[in-house]
Amino acid sequence: MTTGGGADGEALHGGMANAGAVFRRGELVDRPAPAHAPALHAHLRALREHGFDAAPTPVGLSSDGREQLTFVPGEVALPPFPDWVLTTTALESVGRLLRRLHAASEAVGARADGEWPQDLADPAGGTMVCHNDVCPDNVVFRDGRAAALIDFDLAAPGRPLWDLAMAARYWVPMLDPVSAAALYPGGPDVCARLRILADSYGLPMAERAALPGAIEQATETCRGFVAQRVADGDPVYLQALADRGGWERWNRMRAWLVAHRETFTAALLD
């Protein structure tokens, strides 16, 4: 989780959007505040009031456009990913943690006056707030198990199924064999791991047939997210796209997901 130190405090990995701009100062994290920070802070506090204590607690907003939140101790997986990222224990714990988040989020509901970001939001909308970016960078582990979620910058109203589909993209992961081999030598058993995630989350059987399609839709939304930043000339995303195989990789993933939709559905239902 730590990338170095400096006069501004201990530098933390800030993800692609906030690289070099996130610092730990004692028990607080100081980082750029998203535009919807007031609504998000209220939501995070409400989650805690409803029993979800596995997220940072907002402490304040400063006039320079930054926010302060409590530091969440633990380990975050960063590329090149450690072997424990693909353990069944890690995957099951992510599913259970996401279900806990959703239970609290459904109880809280989504503020109607919140200007939530639409970058990775569920096109179908929803009455609860999804995290939308439960990637390895944003899950804090302790003793090999997912203990907390961080970086709610892309949170927005949506369906629980959408958030689970987003998480599946990263944690199964839903990658074609060529793409998966670049990150995980040997390749994961996608069907088995997709079933494990659905089981650990507690996804009802009646909703399972819709998950593969939701994963396809979530992948297209992520592609659009990247495309917009590339079109804007964002150097971080331009470099990442080049390093990860360009649009050919995205095309390959799209074709692979569609071709194996029935296989994934069978794995979830059998």
C-alpha cells in the first residue's frame, strides 16, 4: 500500500486516477476529494451506522479540494499480483465483504440529491449505492482475507448484481486466457472461481443466469471509461492501454465473454 515517503507524509498508492496525490499522515489519509464528496461522506457515515465498519471514516474536507479519511491498516494487492490474490480464501472473503456492503447500502439507500459519478455506474440505475470499483487495489486484506474496501470515488446508485459483476471482472478474473496469462501464469479456473464468488456472496439462484450478461455489460462500460480518458489524452491511461495490449485486448475479451456466456451460466447454475 505504501510507495514511499516525503515532506507531505507517507505516500500511498493512489490508483491510476490519484497516483502521487495520496498521503498518510498519522492515522489519517489525505487525498483529492471527488466532486460528490459531500454525498459520499454522508453515505460512508450512514454505512457505519448500519453496521458496515469495513470502510474509511470521513473526517473532513479542506478548501483546497482534498479530503481526510481514517487510514485502514492492512495489505493491498498491487501488480505484479502476489500469489495469495488467487486463493479461494481471498475470493470467498471478497464475496462475503461485498454482500455485507450491499446489506448496509440497501438499508441506507441512495441520496436523491447526490450528484453521483456516472463513469462506471449501472446503466439500469438503482436505489442503493454500489462501490463500482472493487478491484485488488481497493480491497484491504488482513491474514489473507478481505477486511475492508477503500476508494469509493466511483460509487453510484445501481443494482447489487452490477457491483458483483464489476467485482467478478477483477477477482475471478473474467479475462480471456491470453490476457489472464499475462497477469496470472497458469491461468485461473474461471468457471470454478465465478461459482465460488457467487456462492460466497450468496447470489440467489434466480439471479445467477443474469450475471454473465451483466459482466459483459460491465466490461463494455469499463471499456468506455478507458476510451474517454484516452480520448482526453490522459497520459496514465494512454500508457496503460499500450502496456496491456491496446484495443486488441479489449476486443479479445469481448469476443471471449460472448462465446462462453452459456458455459459461465451453466457453471453458476449446476
